[in-house]
Amino acid sequence: MTEINREKLKAQYQKEMELFEKKHKKSGELYKKAQDSLLQGVPMNWMTKWAGSYPVFVAKAKGAHFQDVDGNDYLDFCLGDTGSMIGHAPEPAVKAISEYAAQGTTFMLPTEDAVWNAEELQRRFGMKYWQFATSATDANRFVLRLAREVTQRPKVVVYNWCYHGTVDETVAIIDETTGKTVAKPGSLGPQCDPAITTKVIEWNDVQALEDALKYEDVAAVLAEPVMTNCGIVHPQPGYHEKLRELTKKYGTLLIIDETHTICAGVGGCTKAYGLEPDMVVVGKTVAAGIPAAAYGFSADLGAKAAAAIPPELCDIGGIGGTLAANALSMHAMRAVLSEVLTEKFYDKNIPLAARFNEGVQGVIDKYDLPWNTTQLGCRTEYWFRKEPAQNGGQAEAAVDFELDQYMHLASLNRGILMTPFHNMALITAETSQADIDKHTAVFEEIVKNIL
Ligand code: PMP
């Protein structure tokens, strides 16, 4: 097994930093200017974490590529961490959004597009009733509230190292020494000790699931059907069946968050694996980057949820957002669902995702590196451990920040943007074979430099 040469890694990283600053002068100037008005020089806090001395400022984008303000072209495998999974500025969405914007964008009243979207989501995910929200984070907050309301139970179950947005109940992990639920490292001003609201368990651990549910105090399990935020961690055979069986047995609702796993196909994993959750959440790419998300209910749960929200109190009940279901977002979603995010989209990019992983795995094997690759639909990932992780704890234990930063920065300097904070690549319909092969070549070059 080949070890990374840490001395070389440090030296190469320095070289890449110098190259970065040379190639990104205008971004550097904008970043400097921004220190005076934007907190930490960025419009959104986590942009400080990008590899390099500062984030690259974007000028424009189309398909699988974007250009920065310095005129550098990038092959985009980040694609807004799924927000642009359908590719940048897809023609049907651009047309629908630009035409529609001229006739008014938000009313606090429904438009016909909302009905069309709900019917299409019904067809894709099998959930009977639908609601819309401004973001997947909001949708997750709302489904957890509704789950507690309907079941009259206080707690939720989530998985170790999951991510469902900035939802208070989910910013928690398992403490390695005590096994107890604690706040995630870096959790900012938690509203209360997360152990009061949440039980965190490991993915793929059936016994832990039953132990968490058996006290009948859990309103809902909130799960990605395949974990995607700590690398791609697939369910073991039979795990989903057990998850459904045990949630039913103990009267707990099952919420499937398909925000990222929509990469698996038109109806996410819910359709692909024939899952039967009580609620489903989707977001990010469904409206071409116009903020929008949706959450669906089974017929039974929908009826209970409706009964729990009396009209005289509904506007102050904790489910809101004046921009939720706004007319523009509904129109954009209709364009995406009808013309972009179709079977054809996945037919094109899933084989390319397989090619991406074959290329990366080929380099891993050639240099005998203790790394692995995983794939879910058009989402791919490489991770710094020999075998794919079985749960979030294992995945997190293999995080190598120094190596991660180097891989991202060296890729960026060679015109390739990977998803920050891990090594994920999304393949859109306009990504070409040549793009994939370029990545394989760059990957080999930058790996060779640190051995
Ligand atoms: N659910 C999952 C599974 C996610 O990965 C994310 C964001 N990465 C969210 C929800 C929240 O999405 P947003 O930040 O667009 O609200």
C-alpha cells in the first residue's frame, strides 16, 4: 500500500497556493474589497472554507462549465452541491424563468403550476399530498414539526454524520467515548442540548435503530436513503426493509430526504428502491437554482397533518416563508420536471459517472492507494479509506483535511471544481466523455506529485 508523502504534500500545497494567487488576481482583488462590507469577505459563511487563499468569484456558466472573473474556465463537478445538478442555465428553464419573471414573481396566492408540480411529484415519488418550501432545510424543519405534532412524540432519530441542512435537531453526532448524542463540532449556539430533541444512531445498525425506537418516544426517523454527506454510504442489503418494519412497529414516521439522492433517478431512491416512507423531501436542483423545495405526505399522514393545522392558527404555527411556493419558483420547477430532469437526463449521465469512477479507481489501483470510489446514479465520490464506509462514523474517521485541501486546490488550478469539503463529483447531462477523461488525467498528475 502506498503512503502519501506528507513532506511532499506540504510543499506541493504551497506551490499550488502560489499558482492559485497568480491565476486568480481579480478574485483576489474582489475578496480584498469585500473585507470592508462582507463578514470575513464572503457573502455566505462556508465560502471561507474553499481551498485556496480566497474563493474564486464566478462570472458566468453554461452546462457543465463556468468561467471566473479572471477568465479561467472550469469543468464543474460541484454543480452547486446539487443545486445545479441539471447543468448551468438549461435552455428550457432559462426560457421559462425569463419569460415568467416579467409577469410577476410572488403573491402569497397559488398558481396553476403548483398543481401541475404536485401531480408530477405524486407520479414520481408515490406520495399523495405535497407542500412547497423555500429550501430543503425549511422543508426538513417543517416535516419534523409535523411529525411531532401528529405523533405527539418529542424526539427524532437521525444518522451519525448526516446532513439535512441547518436544522437544529440534526446538528448532532454520537460522542465516540460515551455513545451519547452531542452537538456536532462547530455547532453554533445550539438552541438546547441536542440530546433533548434527538437520538443519533449509526447507519446500517439495525440493533441501534430498534434500541432508539423501542421507547416509543420518537416521532420520526429522518434519513437520506443513501447517505451522501459523509461520502456515499450505501444501505446494506435489507436495511431499508428493517427501517420500514421497525418504524411501523414502534409507531414512528419515516421521512426520506431525497435532496441529494435525486441523483439516482427521476423519483430518487424512493422510486428506484420501491421505498414506502410517510414523507419525502426534495429540493436544490428541482427549480434550476431558483430557491424551492417540496415535501410529500402519504394519504394517511396528509389527512392527519391537515387536521393538525387549523386555519385560524396556521400562519403562526412554525411552518412558513412568504416566498414559499412563489409563482416564479413553481414555474421554474414545472419547466425542470417536464423538460430537464427526465429519464433522458439520467440515461446520459449515469454511464458517465461510472466512467468517472472507473478512471479514478484505475489510478488508485495503479498506485496501490488505500482509497475507494463509490457511485449513486450521477453522483460519484472518492474517499481516503481502503473499503467504502458502512456508516458515518467510519467515513468521518477517514477524513484527511490536509489531503482534501490539496486535492481540491490542485484540481481547481487545473480547471476542475470538485464539491468542497469532500471529494464528490456530480455529472450532468452536458458533461462530456472528454471532460471525464480530463479529470482522470488531472487526478493522476496531482496524486503522483504527493507520493
Ligand atoms: N438535505 C440534504 C440531504 C442535503 O444534503 C442538504 C444540503 N446539502 C439539505 C437537505 C439542505 O439543502 P439547502 O441547503 O438547499 O436548504
